[in-house]
Amino acid sequence: MNCEQEKEEITSGLAEAVLNMDEKRVVELCKKVLEKGIDVYTAITSGLTEGMTISGERYNKGQYFVPQLILCSDALYTGLDILTPHLKTQRNAVKRKLIIGVVEGDVHDIGKNLVKVMFTAAGWEVYDLGCDVKLERFGEEQRKIKADIVGLSALMTTSMLAIPKAIDILRRSEPAPAIIVGGAPLSDQIAKQYRADGYAKNAVVATRVAEKILKNKVSQ
Amino acid sequence: MLFKEERMSSEQRLSSLLNRRAIDRIPFFSFSQGFATLNVGYSIADYYNNPQKSFYALKATADQYNFADFSLFGYASFGAWEFGGKISWPEGEYSQAPAIKHFPIESEDDVHKLKLPEIEHAGFIPYFIRFAELHELSSGYYTLGIEAPFVGAGNLCSVTRLCRWILKKPDIAHKLLAVMTDFKIELVRYLAKRFGTTKMIPWVGDATASNVIVSPEMFAEFAMPYTKKLHESILNLGYRHIIAHICGEQNKNYPYWATIPMGDPGIISVSQEVDLETAMKYFPNDIIMGNIPPSIIQAGTAEQVYEQTRICLQKGRKAPGGFMLAPGCELPAKAPPYNIWTIMRAINDFGWYS
């Protein structure tokens, strides 16, 4: 087996290991990446995150469900923990930034955590504010982090009412980010009513929604 | 505008529906919780931690709007506090329900050590008892949120941990579910013994079983058998009806839910993600209840609420086992009152039986 073939096998093996929720295999292959001097960025993007992207597609098709996504993300993070310290810094510099949180009054964070996974897999720098986040904090963090996108999540009809207020706060922040919203009571229509820039029906489509918003912003 | 003259009281209508007799118009189960306490000037927390206020608010709100309410008391996170976890009452502007602050189960070891709590004094149960005492002295049906074992298991260890165990340690997940089922059976047995089985209708909801979270196959293995065991026990104790709140997107679980006994008739609370006709197909002998989207009640215009209600009424009235209009899930605590009145107006326009 030549060097290229081996590199390809390890990289695709990483994708498969994430997809198969096999943390042990991820560890073995990540060690090989480092031993063989394989480009870490490629191993992450074409291996680990590719596996997570495919698992997201499977979720969208109804082949995978949240238990599988959670175990895939465990495998992803295991691999990222090993490889990220070896990533060259200039590659980090071009990352897009996402701030994400569940709004004040709400502690339901499974959806938010999965959105975090999908953005991480897509190469974004993710700042997770957790759940029950005071609305003012979104503005404060935005001023510090200067994120491209802020993701707001709510799962209750009362906490949903915090979303337009958080959006008002973020619109006044400098620089104002694009805002996507998600969670059970929300819909495309309500997102528009609240003047969000986008609505993500689930974690898997959230990255696509964000990319589309940013693309439209650039072309305007 | 004037509403048509009613030929039955709310209580008569509900009683007739449960006894498969003809009724004058479609009743509305409001699914009120925090909405009711806010409506009479209390807080949302009062609904949960003050059974006296809750009892009064639910009755007063039902009277005000002419709801046909099973007075509902409970919350979806039930099960954590009772086993030694911690919850917080809803506070602040945006909270809707008690939230789990500390899960009693954090490891496999904890599962092996798990013991049933002493029913009468565990967590929220004294609040159930007080609410039941008040209702037993009053007229009308009431319903206590026993909730399904699967959602209860998630409340013990967190849904994320439960999801991991379903795939990695199914034996641990089953053990947790078995204990939670035993707990709920003990609770219902206690309530039946103390209050009888005539006025209280057990409420068994399951939000965690949504197909947004688990596959229908996972539902069949980890949720259905335990809910079935709970329902069988409830009916064996002498309860005639169960309200099953099949919460969230559970289209693919309906064939499995249909194998679970619901009572004579059972009451199937259908969420907005499931078509009422789907529910009717799987539960032809039961009362179908649903399914105005709560987000429309909260954020929609009166015209949208009216139209959604009309659609529900026109579909639901064909249910062979009977129909109650209701929101697909909890009535938003801060719903505009005019939207609630609009629901009643739509019933007046489209809900009468000839």
C-alpha cells in the first residue's frame, strides 16, 4: 500500500468510525494520523467531521435518531480532542464563529447540543453559552466574540417569548450578527415574525441555514 | 356576539362523552396549567407548588371560558425529585414548568442502587394528594400527571444519558425503566386506594418517546412494554379511562401505541405533529383529543387560531369514538386571552352536532 492509499484509508476509516459510533477505533486511527504524519486538518475535515456530516444526513432520512447522533458526537469529540492540539494555527484563524444558547427560562438543551456538534463538525468555532441564558448575556458575548451567527433555542411556549427580546438585544450589538432560531414551538413563520434571519428545523439543517444566510449577506 | 344556547352543562357533556352517549357540541379540553393561575392573578409557580391555588384557578378559568376540563395537575419532569433529585419551580419571565436541577442517577452504579421511594411523602406526591383531596370534595373529573415510564427514566438520569444507555447498555436502560414502572404502579395503587377510581383519570404523557428523539424500534423496545404494563395495572385497579398524551412527533410510534390498552374509552391526546385522522385510524374506539398548535395560540393572529380550530373541528367530529377539541400540548401560559375566546367562537360556529 502506498502512502496516499494509506492516508486515504485512515481518513475514510475515521469517517466510518464516527459513523459507527466506535470511539475505540477513532482513538486508534487518530494515533495513526499522528504517527504517520498525515495532515491533521485533512484527517479532521475528511475523516471525523465527514463521519458526523453523514450521520446528520442519516438523521434527516430517519435512519439515525438522537441516540446514534449522541454516540457519533462522542466519537467525534474523542477524535477532535486528540487531533486539534496538533492543528496548525493559521487554519484556526479562518474559522467562522457561532454563539449558541438556550434562552432564559428554558433548560432543554439536547437540540442545542446537537447543533453545536454539527457546527463543530462543519469547522466552525462554537461558543456554547449553555441553557437558561440571560438575554443580556447574548449581547455581551457577541460584543466580545464578534460571531458571524448567533443561534437561539427555546422549547417552551413561554421561553419562545424570550427569543424576539434576545433578537432585539443582538440587533443593537456591535457587530450585529445574523441570527438563527430553533426549537419545538418555533416555525419558519414565527421566526420571520420575530425577525430572525433564519429558522432551523433541526440540528442537521442548522449549518446549511447559517451558510445560506452568510452567502446571501456577502452577495448583497 | 351571542353564543348558541347550550343544551348540556360542561360536566354533563364530558360525562356523556365518557359514557359514549350523544352530546350537543364538541367540548374543549383547555390543557391549562400556568395559563389558569396567571388568568386569576397568581404566578405560574403557583400552579405547581400550591394545589389550593391551582385547584381554584383551574375551576375559575374553566368556568370563565366554558371549558370542559379534566382539571389537570402535574408536570413532565415528574420522577426526578421523587427519587432524590432536585427541581426548581418556574420563576422569572420565561419559565413554564419545574426544571430538573440535579438528576438522581448519574452512573450505572446509581441504577443498581435505585430503590422505590416511600410513595406518600416522595417529592411532588404530597402536592398530588392535596390536589386530589380538594377535587374529591368537589364535582367533576380531574387528572394527575402520572406520566409514562420512558419520560420518567429520562427524568431520572437525563435524556442524553438514557439515549447513550439505550445503545450501549440496554440492560441498564431496561433496569431503570422497570424501576420507574414499578414506582408509577405503586403511585396509582396508592391513589386508587385513597381516593377511589371514579373521578381521577390518570394522565400518561410521553414527550421523550418522540420520533425526533428515538426511532419507532427504540420506542417498541424501551417505551411501549413499560407503558403497556403501567396501563394494564391502572385498568386492573378499576380506573375506566386513561388520558394518553402522545406528545410531539410520534407518527411512527402510533402503531405501537395502538397495542396499549387505554380504557373504555381511552382518551388520546394528539399533538399537532400528528394528523387527527391518523389518530382516529389507530384508535377508532377511543376519544380523540387535539390538536390546535400551541404556537399558533401563542403567536398567531385570531384569524389563524380560528382557522386552525375550524380544521380540527371538521376533522375531529368524524372520530368514531368521540372527539374533544384541545391544544396539541399545554395551553401557552401567556396566550392572548382573545385567542382563547376565538377558539370558543369557532366551536360555536363549527362544533355543534345536529
